[in-house]
Amino acid sequence: MRKPVVFDLETKYTLKEKDNDKSKLGISVLGFYDYQTKSFEVVGEKDLSKFFKVIEHSSYVIGYNIISFDLPVLQAYYSGDLSSFPVFDLMVDIKEKTGKRFSLDDLASATLGETKSGNGLSAIFLYREGKLNKLKQYCSDDVALTKNLFEYGALNNQIFYPDVSGKVAVSVNWSQYMNEQPKQDINLTLPF
């Protein structure tokens, strides 16, 4: 049975530096959790093929804000069509349910009592300063936070978002992405 993979990536440049062209941001590191092997891994730009092999055999590609950010950045490195992969974006689901866009930090804090260890801009500076171990740790922390939020929602059928009165529950049906199998056996989109 195929399993999902949760991922996050960090870029070398800001959107402002590259005229809002996500395909030119460059990937400094990419972290992922593979439910098939039950392992975390962080790879650099030169080793992205490891990640491509994992997602080509996954049931779902899961992340936070991956449809509008991570996948367009990653597409510059993949010769197939990433938009044809089975994808579940936690941020998109919550926005559809609440009409509001929340940060991963907001939802993780309200749901798990956990917060992010940094932000995307600080990750760019870590890359430029050559602090690759700290950068990899930050990326791995974000993957773990996304994974933990996803698993909480899949197990409890709800997550929470912050509100002036405290926190508000949102019903979710995320367990389906843990167990559901896509129609095709392998997510190959290369033109062979």
C-alpha cells in the first residue's frame, strides 16, 4: 500500500529579488517525511532526485501552502508535471472551511501548543551565511510541525485556529489522505 509524504522547502532568494517568479527562487534545502519508510530526510538542491523518487511512489504529497508556493518552486527542477500529482494542502483546506488564511505557526500553536523555530526569511539568511546545519534543522522542524498538525487532524477530525476569544475548532476529514489510494500506481508524469 502506498503512503503519503509530507514536505517543505526553503529557497535561496526572496520573491522580491526574483520579481515574484517562483521558478527562479532556487531551492537551498528540501525536507520530507516519508510515511512508507517512517523517516525524515533533508536534501540539498543537488539531491532532489531522492525526493522525486519518493513522491513518484507516494499516495499523496502533503504540505502547508504547497500548491501556491512549494510546488511552483519545485517545478523548475522536475521535468514532469507536478500539478498532476495527488496533493493535499492543509492551508487550502482550512481556508476553504473558514474563509481565512492562517499561518502554519497560528494553527500549530492553537492545535498543538507548538510554534515554528524560525521563518522563511531567516532560512534564506542561514543559507547565505553558510549555516547549513541550522538551515536543515529549521526545514526539518517545519516538516515535523506540518506532519504533527496533519496527524492531529487525521486522528481527531478537527484542528484549532486562534481567535480573540481563545481558539476555535474546525472540523476536518484528513484521515482519508492517510489511507486513501490514488487511482494510478505510480505518479509518473514524464513524457516517455
